[in-house]
Amino acid sequence: MRSALGGCVTSQMKPGPLGLDADALSSCVQCGLCLPHCPTYRVTGDERRSPRGRIALMRAVERDGAAPDQDWYDAFDTCVGCLGCETACPSAVPYGYLINATRSAITSERRPPFKLLVGLRLLSWPRLLRWGSKAIAVVQRLGLLRRTGLLPDRIPFRSQRAKNPGSRNLRSGEPAEVVLFTGCVMDVWQPSVHAAVIDVLNAAGIAVERSGDAAGCCGALHEHAGLTDDAVSHALRVTAALSDGRPVLVDSAGCGAALKHYGRLLGSKAANEFSSRVYDIHEWCVDDSRVSSLVASVEGRTGRPTVVVQDPCHLRHDQKCHDSVRDLLRPIADLIELDDEGLCCGAGGAYQLLQPDLAQAARARKVASVHRAIRSESSVTLVSANPGCMLHLSGDSSLVARGVAIRHPMEVVADRLLGAGMRENVGRVASSLEVDLDGR
């Protein structure tokens, strides 16, 4: 039996209305060790808002023929999908599989909220997303949008460097060594993260190719919403665009988790091969001698930043490579750890839009742990390797008031290696080392 989104073995028993694997559903022994690690249970104290309670509700419908009511649906709508329960579970209950399969069954009977469907449609049309984001950027500059954490403070107009990334490796004419998966929202709203990744890799002499619109969105939010067919369509597009065998590097924890599970989602040999060469950017940099040597070369440089590390759930509980962030940062920064054992910040992709009260309550717990960690430190950077977490945390006024900078770990690495003032020059010199797959 595989955990998380990786599916599970099939039982010989016939599934019920939800189509759940009987062995997976039976694997929970209701011990409750998951409860302290569930953000919605911690906030509400409601058993129906816990992994144990949700599994009991699944069993009621699947085994006992109970009719779902609104409270039943609410239990699954309010799950953030952090998978903290899987890390804590001694029985290896595949909760990720169970919640995704249940949501898929629900969606076949009840469509997701209209605003979610509109948002997901935008993600499927990169040009429309860019134009819509430009409109939002104009409104922001006119001061007509308040800070919420759902959007960056200032959505950037797409930079010339991102639009015109240069040509393939000019000297050899050969394809770049690695592909950077640029995705959808992050490519438009937080292009500085992709730029930081490219700067670091270029400085280490590594040619980069951006996936661009040819690959588009990873489909993670579609799968989380129970729209399995849409998720499959995105996965097929991504794997077709990135089928040439090169490593695929991902700087968004949520996207990386989705890409690593395409083998399970599509169930093909080609998809499994694709997933085997997907790497979170931090795990790849730590294992690559050129990047790790470059980082080690500036270890003794003065002015080390103080950094608090926040683990995105998809990096800690799903990909389980969150320590790579620390391994990459440790030579160049003074690290401060949180005391909440990786409790979810409440972002959850679209969750902060659909369940704002619960999302903000979970964020408040995370922010309290940040304040406890930094104490009297005057200049602190909070890093998170997931765009949704970055946006969600940036919406907290107490962090803003204290001057806590919220950044992606690769931005800290890039600035430390190259100096914030030097990175534009590096970008121009290295333009021959990056290109979009679609030539955009």
C-alpha cells in the first residue's frame, strides 16, 4: 500500500458508492495520533474536521449506505489536504488517496463552487491568465485593492528578461541541460523566483530551459478539487511537452508533488519515467556538485542573513525533501527553526479562497510560532518554498508590521551568491543559457 497521493493496492472487495479501496479504508484504527497534526481539528476541536472523523464519515457512506448531508460534505470541503496526518500515522493510512478519491466522487455528483471553476479555467489558459493579471496589476497600482494574502502586493508586469529569455546554448547549439517547470500562477505573479533559480544555475554553468506555455499548468489544484479528468488533461500536456528525458526542476512544492505523482495519476510507463526525473529545486541543487561547490565558496562571507524556515506541506509531508532547503541554506545563512512540527499554515492552494476563516485561523497559529522563533531579532527573512504559502503568510499584518521579509529560499540563495545588485548583470551575460520551450 502506497501513501499520500501515490495510490494504494487494490482490494478484492467491491468498492461502494465512493469507489474507495476497501483495504485503504480499513487501515485506519482510529487511534487519534493524527489529531494534533491536523490544522482544522486544532482550530475547531470538531471530530468531523479531523482525519479520523473524515475517514469515519467515508465509511458511513461507503460501507453502511448512509446518505450524505450538508455536514458530511462540509467535512471534506474543509480539509486543507496538508497530509500532516500521514506523516504522523503509525499505520501508514493513505489519507491522501482517500481524500482525493472521495472528492472525485463528490465532484461527479456536485460541481465545485463557481468561483473555483472560473479560477481553474484561468490556469488552463496562460495568455488569459497573463492578461487578467496585468489588469489586476493596474488596479493595484491605483490603490484600489487592499492587502489580503490572496494576491501578491504588486503583481509585476512581465519583465523583458522573462519574455525574451535568449536562445539555446549559443556555443553548442544543443538543448539546455535541465528544464525549469514554470507552471501558471507562479510564472506570472512571482517571476522573481524563477529568475533566482535561473541566476543560481547559470552562475554554476548550467544551461536552463523554461517549460513555458508548452507545458502550462501542472493540474494540482484541479485534482485537489476532485476534477480528475481535468488533472489528467494537464498531466498529459506536461508529460508530452517534457518528454525528452532531461531533469525537470520545480521551485513550487505543490507543483513538484503533482509532477512526481503523474505515474500514479496516468498509470503509464511513460508517466512513471517522467515522474522519476522530477526534482524539487532544492534537492537537485544540494546533490549537484557544481551548485553545492558554488554555495560553499561563499560560506565565510560576512553579513549572513537570519532566516526562519517554513516547510510547505507538499515539501515536508508529500515529497519529504524539506531538509534539502536547510542543507542548501545552512552554509550561507543563520537558520531559525519553528516549534510547531511543520503544522500547516492554512494556504492549501485555493483553500484560502474557499475557506477563508479556517485558513486565517491556521495562519494565526503559524504566525504565532514565527514570532516565538524570532523573539527580539530585528532583521529576519521568513522563507517558504511554495507560492501559496508565501502569499498567504504575506497577508498577516503582524509580520508586515515587524518588517519580516517573506521570500522563496532560492531568492535568498541567489542574492547571497551573486549580490542583489549583480543579478541583473548575471542575467544578461547568461541569457544564452536559457530559453522557453515554446520560444516565448
